[in-house]
Amino acid sequence: MIGVFDSGLGGLLVLNDLAKDYPEQQFLFHPDRKNAPFGNRLDDELQAIFKENLTYFKKRGCQDLLVACNTLCSTIDFSTYTDIRIHDIIEKTVNTVDVDKRAHILLLATAKTIEKGRYERLLKARGYNNITALALPLLATLIEEYASEETVYDYLKLMFKDIKDVDAVILGCTHYPAVKEQIKAFFPVKIFDSNNLQYSFLSNDKKGAVYLDLPKDEGLLHFLDHHLDIPYQFK
Ligand code: DGL
């Protein structure tokens, strides 16, 4: 079984595509919404959150853990964990960027992801030097709290007020595809995100299933209705 971890709803968007790309696999999604947003936390807090949740996935027999969270992938050195195969999403996301090397790339992410600079380093290593890295410290929370389209629009308008001449956008937070159309209205260009990436999993389940382990509430069911088009069951 493959564990999928995030602070919250962003991981569900990754999971939706994963389940379609790997229909024979079993997925267990368990976010840590009580500690969300991760993007404004200290490194030590993120280390502790990751360790605690790793124990959860190991106990349930996951052989693979997909960290569907750019913030954790920016902060934690996964090579120190050897008893479960951990899949990072940032390098793969950067490798999907296929625009002209002179393109002005707008990287949108949490404050922690921007602070860590991993996206920028990897983009620069691939020859992309014209990058604007913009932290959106409130956006994941607005999505977690099912904010209205108007509220999201007002926030984006404020945050984007000085950004011009963008050729491509990277959504460096897995929550942001939930408002991709709204971002596209500001920047009608090619948008890259951490969905539909290719993985090599150790798990080999043969009979696909998607299990969600998170508390059900009305807002969540509405979000699932809007954003998930795969069969799933609550654990
Ligand atoms: N979805 C996560 C990410 O990709 C975390 C967002 C948050 O909790 O701040 O960074």
C-alpha cells in the first residue's frame, strides 16, 4: 500500500491523479489537518510532524510514502529514513518544466518552501534563471477553510499586484491546483504543478483502492464532490 501525506486537502488533488495513473495500487491518504498549515511552521516542528505521521503510515503497512507536500519536501532530508520508501515531489515537478530557458517563471509556494530555495536551486541547475519566487502565506489556509471564490480572488489580486510579464507559473504547493483557474485568470500561461508525476513504487497491490483517513465534515464532502472523480472509501 502507498501512503499519501500532506497537511490537508492539497494531497487529495495529488491522490486523485495518482489513483488514475496507478489504478492497480492501493492508496491510504491521511493528512495532518490539525497541524496545517505547514508552510508557516519552524523546521523543528515540521521534523516532528513528519516523524509522527511516518509512524502512522508504517504501522498500517505502507511500503511507499508519497509526500504530497512541497513544504516538507523542501525542509526534510528523506535519505535518513530507510525503512519505508519515501517519494519526493519537488525534483520531479521541476523536471516537468519545459518552457524556453529565458522564460520568466513565477514560482508560487508557501513561505517555508520559498525560504528553503530548493525550487530555485533546481530550476537554476536546469538553466532557468529568470525566476520570481512569491510566498502566498495565506492561500493554503484559505483553501483548507473552503474560502469563497471572492475571498481567494481578493487575496490573489493583492499578492499579484506587482507581478508582470510572466511566461510560466509553477504551483509549488499541492493546495494551489484547487484554485488553478483563478490563478490562470491573472496569468494565462502554462502552469506546472506536482500532479501527474511518474513514480516507481515498491508496493505492488494488483487490486486498486483508495482509502481516506480523515474526519468527514460537510465542507470536506463538498470539496470531494468538486475535486475528486475517483472511487474512494473512508477508513
Ligand atoms: N500542501 C502543502 C505544500 O505543498 C502544504 C501547505 C501548508 O500546509 O502550508 O506545501
